[in-house]
Amino acid sequence: MISLQENPQTQPVPKLPDGPKTPKFLQTIRAIFWPLKYLEKTAREYGDIYTTEIAGFPPQVVLSNPQAIQEIFTADPKLFESGPGNKILQPFFGDYSLLLHDGEYHQRQRRLLTPPFHGERMKAYGELICDITDRVISNWQIGETFSARSSTQEISLRVILRAVFGIDEGDRYEQLKQRLTALLDVTGSPLRSSFVFLRWLQKDLGAWSPWGRFVRLKQQINELLLTEINERRQKNDLAGEDILSLMMSARDEEGQPMTDAELLDELMTLLFAGHETTATALAWALYWVHHIPEVRKKLMEELVTLGENPDPNAITKLPYLNAVCSETLRIYPVALFTFPRIVKAPVQIAGYQFEEGTMLSPCIYLTHHREDLYPEPKRFKPERFLERQFSPYEFFPFGGSNRRCIGMAFAMFEMKLVLAKILLRSQLALADNRPVVPERRGITMAPSGGVKLVLTGHRS
């Protein structure tokens, strides 16, 4: 691996970094079924900038060098495009999702979708998040084992449906909730995740086939969303502050509204990305807090300083709670990579000359497990985030630059409130002491088994 300090004017410019020589299909299978082991093994052998080949993609340069990642994140975004690199998401989100676009269209959609997830509007959801968490907790029975991930998914899905539609009850709401959950479960294991990465498996062989079920669920969800859109148009009911009302009211420079196809695809993007990732992160947080007694003790000592029924905004400012959430996102980030950057014209990064068409993929997981940044990286240690400030090129669970997740602030806000509310209301224990390990769930990594917990008692 070439040193970042070498002068590109005096040193020969290298070609693509070295990487595994195994066949592309074999690399793809390892990346699907054993992603963490494969990443760690390859990084040990080839360093923190290497080239890999995955089916359906151009040669992919994996980077976990913070200086190289800084060069990418701070470069002119016009040097790269990300939309084509996200094409595996097209069956889920549709052709018009902002994730599949670049340039002016991408910027326009980001400007439209960002406001509800920031500032005062976001804070207004604080009481709602706490109320929804209380309702889900009330269904837990003392002595019964339940899946933490199922509960956190219920909470986060209710929250995002309320944020997007302004509703959290009714027949259409229940149908949407059921079908979205079922759709995500179609790729809810490493084996079923193959359908995401291997396009030749995406064959509709009838309602009972995995992809056939996916296609029909997606169609049913689209029909429910379209019915909601049409009803609002007929009632001329666009005065609400929910995201759908804002999207339907928006007009471009020529005074044109978003088409139904655009509305549907952006709604699907928000509904998927807005709850699946938060639910997974919360399940991991509940695991670590109950797996390590010292962490739970220290966190509870901080939480009780706020008294009964604490203000949501006061909760979000607690330093150790923030450290626990940050360490949760460090040790097992929900996404292993940022969105890729595909080079549009020859560019030099970290001393390498990358030609047009090369895919640059900053690796969140490998960067978060660098020994020089995070000593004992396999150990869950929230104190790291109290002892030092990490740069956005060393800690970036939500990606970076112009492709950073628009819901980052909202996700952290929700994660802190839900975790605090659960711990203040419930006494929980892990159902068994076996370590929970991450496994692939579509394009994300989730705790195997969903984290089984037992309610042992109620707090005041």
C-alpha cells in the first residue's frame, strides 16, 4: 500500500490497489454470507485500501483509511456519482428514489425531505416517540421472553408512519404496517438476502416464491400509498405538517408538483430507511446494555438524575447515553459501507489514480474497527466517546458528505428517547447468556435472533 505522504509529482502513479484474486462469484458469496469475516480477512491481507470484485458492480475499491476517506468526503461531489452504485436498491425504492440519483434532482429531493427531520419540527416528535414507546412496552408480560428487535421495529415503524402521514391508527395504517414488515422479512436472513445482490434470482415464480411474494407485497403497498395520495388530493387536504403533505405541496422551478411515481418512490425510501435502521440499532443497544452490567449501571445512574417523566430534550443531552448510542453504532454499524462514489473523470485519492467508472466504497465497519483509532475494537466501551472527539472520517455510521443520511439527527434523537424510556420503565434481562452476533439482513447487518429479552419487573 502506498503511503499517503508520498508526493504524487515525484512518485509513479499506481493503478488500482491490490486485492483478492479469487473469482468474482466466490467473492460475492463471501460478501453476502460472511461479510464481517471476509472484510477483516481481506483488510489483514491487503491493508486499508484494496480492490475487490462483486457481481453486478464495477471494480470496487474498499477504503478504511481516514485520510483517504477525508479526501473523498471533502472533494467536489461533482467528481463522483452515487446513484448508479445504488442500483441494487431499485426493486425496493423504485426508479425515482433520491438514493438512485445525482446532481440537481438529488439536491432538490434532499432539500424537500430534510426539514421534517431537523430543528423544532423534529423536537415536536419527542412526546410522540415517548408515548409510542410506552404503548409498546405495555404489551410486555412479566416472565415472558420477547424479541427486542420486533418491539423496536414496532416503535420505529409507528413513529415514521406518524411522521410521514400524520396518522398512527386506522385500517390503512394497520395494512401498511403489516405489509412493510412482511416486505422487509422477505430479505430477513443471509440466505434470503441473496435476492438483493444476485439479480438472476429476482424471478417472479408465483405468489409462493420468495421474489413473487416480494413483488406482490410491494404492489399492495404502492396501492395503499396511492389511495392515500388520491384521497388527500380530492379533499384538498395538504395543510398538515406531515412529510406527505409537504411533498404534495412542493413545486419545482416551473411550478410543477411531484408526479405520483415520484411520490411513491420517495415514500418507500423514507418508510424503509426511516425505521429499519433505527430498529436494528436499538435492538443492539438493548443487547449491549444488558450484556455488560457496568454499562447498564452507569447509564441508569445518569438517567435517574432527570427525575420522573423527564423532558425529552433533556434526555437527548445526556453524555453517557449519547456515548452508549455512538458505541452501538461503532461496533456493529447497521450499514457496512457508505453509499459508493463512482468516479466520473480521472481523480487522485491517497496517491492512487482512479479512472472513470471506478467505484470507491468507504467501509464504515473496517474504519470503526481500526486499532489505532479504537483500541480493543471488539470491546463495547462507551467511554471512548467521552474521552475524545472523533472526526467525520473516523466515525461515520450515517455516511458522509452530500450522501449522508438525511435522517441522522432524527435517528439519534429517536434512539436516545426510546432506549431511555425502556430502561426507565422496565427491568429487563437477556433470555440467555450466549453472545449475539451480527448477520446479514438485506443490505444491513442485524443481531441474530433479534435479541431475546425477558421482562423481570416494572419501574415506577
